[in-house]
Amino acid sequence: MTQWTGRSLGTQWQHAFFYRLIALGGRKVAYAFLFWVVLFYMFKPSARERSAAYLVRRFPDAGRAALWLHRWRLQWELGKVLVDRATAGITGKASLRTAEDGAAIIRALHAENKGLILLASHVGCWHISMSALPDLLSAPASVVIYRNSEDYDRHYFEHQDGKPPFSVIDVAEGPKTAIAMIQRLQGGGVLCLMGDRPLGDSRVCRVPFLGGDILVPYTAFHLASVSGAAIVVFFAERTGPGEGEHRLGGVIRVPAGLGKNPEAYVPHAGAYARMLERCVEKLPYQFFNFYNMWDIDGHQNQTQKGPDRGTQA
């Protein structure tokens, strides 16, 4: 698997079963059933292959038995995150906090009136991280989402009747996507994007990560150069059942007028990759990477054949 697509590993009825289980029995019942689901996927070759590249790089000295345990912990953590996401939408039970010093930095940057870019990653409880936005800022916000038609796992807000505390910008809308992102920032709003995975024909640049090179999209850095908005890199660490904490990785400032040359954004994308690497060192089982992101040639070849659309928020 050389390109992340966002397809669900489970079927539509399997997701529906878990949603019903949560509605009837709550999070604890779903966790109990989750154990057997994870155990099943531990012996499924396709599931093993999805995390192999990441685990070998993160734990280079691990033997076969140790890698099996690392894989178990990674898939178990992902399962709990997905249960927490569904529970947040179905029952409304979720708690995310931002340390006051981090919140103060975000508010100060937003007060510059140039918009604000929140750059997230597939770490921890990123699925529900933006649900805490109203407690942090009262500004209008948008989240950029990529969706695969074979992704059956609902976002937390898709379980609810009310609208989420942000608008959704769908990358499938083509040129309208870029216009919507720029307009959000020009209006002094908040824009949230994912930074660790290119999708289809995303504009990318090459940076080092965990001992090899990967491709990361430079959309966020390009938007920052155009708008003057600061970029806040954050990671939504899962701290317990239905609980999480936003941890700031750092702030990235991008000079104006860099244009569309990928090389111009390498220093800034590299800074982001180093922040992500520090996070992965601390939270190895909360970085949910299930494709070989170091297979750059494979990604480029598959992109030339035509992209699959997936979910990235």
C-alpha cells in the first residue's frame, strides 16, 4: 500500500453495529467488544501490512514478538479512538482541553487579524479535536475534509442533528476549495488542515522523517505565505476514555511571496515534520499511520494513475 486512501477497513454493517452497541451500552461495552475485533485484525495479513513500515522505523531494534506487541498496542489505541469518536457524537460525552499557556498563544496569534491556521496530524483523538474550538475562540472556523466513498466511519458531528462548530470545506470541490480556504483566512477566521498526508494530486515537498524522506502537502504553508496567517501546529493527545488534550508543537511563520515552488516551503514543512517526530517519539501508539509514507516513488506513480479520495480530518 503506497498511498493512503481513507478507505474503511471494516464494512458498513460492522460500523453500524458498533454505533448501535454504543447507543445501547455505552463506551465500556464497545471497548469490551473491541478487544475481539482488534484480535481478529491482528491475524489479518492486510491489516499487518498497513502498519509495518511505520513500526519498523519507530522500533528498529524490535524482534518479531516485540513488533507483534507494538502492532497490538497501535491497533488497540486506534480502536479506542474510533469508539470515543462515535461516543462523542452519539452520547455527547467527550472532554478536550487546551493548557492555558497554549490557549493564550492561540488567542494572541488570532488577535493579529490575519486569520489563523491550525495544522493537525493523525495523532490521538484528532477526529474530535475541533469540537473544543468554541471554548478556545469565538471566530468562524472551517475544517478541510477529504472523504472516500468507501469510508463508512462517521465523523462525530454526523451522529448529531445540530451543526458542528465549524463549516466543512470539501477538497472534492476542486478550485472552490482553495477559494474557500483563502476567504476564511481573509475574513479573520480559523482554518484547520491535516499536515502529515498528501492526497491524490496534493502539492507536496520532500522532508526527512523517522530516518527517511516523506512527502507532505505544503498547502498550509502556501496559504500562510499568501495570507500572512500564523500556523499553529498542535497534537490532540488522547489522555483517557473520551478525554484528550491539545498540545502545541510550535508556531510556524512563513514569509510572504514564496509562490508555488515546493523548494521554498521545505524549511517550514521540515519544521513541522520535526515537531511530528518529537510527538511520535513520545506517543508511538497514537500516531495512526497505516500506509508506507516513505514509499515516495510508489506514491508518485499511483498519483499519476489517478487519486483516490479519502478522509483527512
